[in-house]
Amino acid sequence: MGHVIVSLSHASEDVERASLSFTIANAALSSGQEVSVMLTIDGVWLATEGYADSLQTPPYPPLGEMIKRFVEDGGNLWVCGVCVKPRGITEEHLIPGAKIVGAATLIEGMVTGGATISF
């Protein structure tokens, strides 16, 4: 099994980009890969309770459903620890399965062979 790391820095300002990221992440999970989505910059909002529920860009399914499926199917939802601070986001604001992590978590995933793609 490989490790796919999807880096996403967008949220409501570019729902199509966010939706494509989770389409790829869910496809990788379906093919039996370990998958981590690293949310950075404004992308961290996607991990907060209720934020993605009303976001959708056709032809993609609702973004909140895509994120929920990703987590339920075993994906790692990493939230940039530095990025949440200026936005006032804490662990209490996060959806189940999301985890605030530092840069070391991302680097470890990369240096141990994780293939990365950024949006």
C-alpha cells in the first residue's frame, strides 16, 4: 500500500478545487491506499463543524458529504496547527476525525515515501 498526501489550501473561495481534492482523496482510499489530506491556510475551515455542509459545485456531490465519507472510510484529515491559530480554530471546533498537526507530521509522511499533490 502506498501513501497519498493531498495538500489543500482552499475552502469556500474555491469550492471546485476543494471538491476535486476530496474526489482524488476518496478515489485513492477506494483503491486501497493510505490517504492523508493536509488542510492549510483557508482550507482549515473545511475541518470545522458545519462549515462544508452547504458547499457544493456541480457536478461534485456536496463537499460536506465528501469529507464525511473520507473520514469514515479511514482517511487522515490533518489540519495545519500554525494555520488554525490566527483563525481562532481549536480542537473543539473540528469535525470528528480531524486532527490538528504540526509540520513534522506532513514531513514524516513525505520522507517515508508519501506521494503528494497540491491544490
